[in-house]
Amino acid sequence: MRLTRVHVAQALTPGSIVELSPDTASHLAKVLRARAGDELILFSGDGREFLGAVETVRGSRVTASIGNGAEVDRESPLAVTLVQCVPRGDRMDFIVQKATELGVTRIVPVLSQRSVVRLDAAQAESKAVHWRAVAVNACEQCGRNRVPLIEAPTALIGYLGSSTGTSPRLVLEPGSESHDAPTELDGAAEIAVGPEGGFAPEELEAFRIAHFARVRLGPRILRTETAAIAALTWLQTRFGDLRAG
């Protein structure tokens, strides 16, 4: 039987007992009906996972004992940064969840000229906290022991003006006649996905100045959430670890 995986936001030491977060404890106690002695897998995001067990269940408070740990590497050899324009509604949750499952290393949410979503500083940080929780939940499900970095939303032009990188940088542009996709990658890549209305011409020029090559994924125009997942799948299949066998 597959054991429940639980993220703990603190260093884990064999032989110690930790109190689980309220959300995690509530899920274990009320949904999974956990009882003392039930085995768990616990991880903190440092690349290790630990065999553990429920120690106590008191209402919605749950503690767990920590057993032996081991390095378990399920990370892709390709470190991908996803620069994602924030879509409206809860579609960013979907993107963060699926990108985490697909092995993304870092997500940079950005707001572009044609973005429908507008956030002030407090809202941006609140969104980042929420998306980090989504990524943690995805790691619990998919077996990753390292949680991808989720940054707070920022203005696209500001990001392009301040960021630098030596790895290949790609921007999805369905209207591009060229297809400058790399034939090989040396362990890292950065890919940008636009909002519902696509990038504005001046933003595409800013991408050019920041050394992003334009690429397109086939002849059809994809929704922003579809494009993000398709792009990550293509990168992981071609250069990462998403292969059959």
C-alpha cells in the first residue's frame, strides 16, 4: 500500500517528534481518518524522505515521529525556469500543480501588458504563498522531495530588465514564422509563456533584447495553461527525464 506523503516545513531529525501543520493535520485526521501508528513518508524539501508514523491524534492536531531518512532523488536533470504570465481565475493553480509534477525547478509569475489580472504588493505576496502551498501538495502527490521555487508575481518588463541567464532562454510565440528551438541543452533552460491575449510587440522586443529566442509549438494557438504544460512536456521529453522505459 502506498504511504501518505507529508511535507514538514522544518528540518527533520530521526528520533524526533514534530507537530504537523493545521491543514495537513486536519486532512489526516478528518479525511484519511489517521490513527496513532499509521505509517507516513515525511520530507522537508532538502532531497531526503523519512519513514515516520502518526504519534498522536487529538482533534485536528496531529504529531508524527521521525524514523530513518535517505536521499531519494526524483528531480529532472534539466533545471527549467517557467516564466508564466498569470491567467485569470484559478488556472495558475493548475499550471503550478502540473508544472511541479513535470519537474519544473522555478516558477516566475509575471504580469504583462495584456494580462487581465492586476495585483498590488500585498495581493502578489498572498498569491505567492498560496501557489507555494499548491506546489507542496503537488510534491506530496508526485514524489518529489524538493519543492520548486515559486516567486511573487512581478511586472514582466521589470523582470526582463533585471534578470540575466546563461542557459537558453525561450519565449513561446505562436505567430512566429521561425522555430529557433535548441537542439541540445546543457542542464538548464528558461521558457516564457504569455497571457490570454499574447505578448505585446514591445514585450517581444524586450524578450529579444534579453536574449530569448522565439519558438512555437505547432500550428495551433494554445490556451496559456495548455501552452505551459505542453512546453514543459516538450522540454522534459527532449532534454529531461520524461521518457518511456
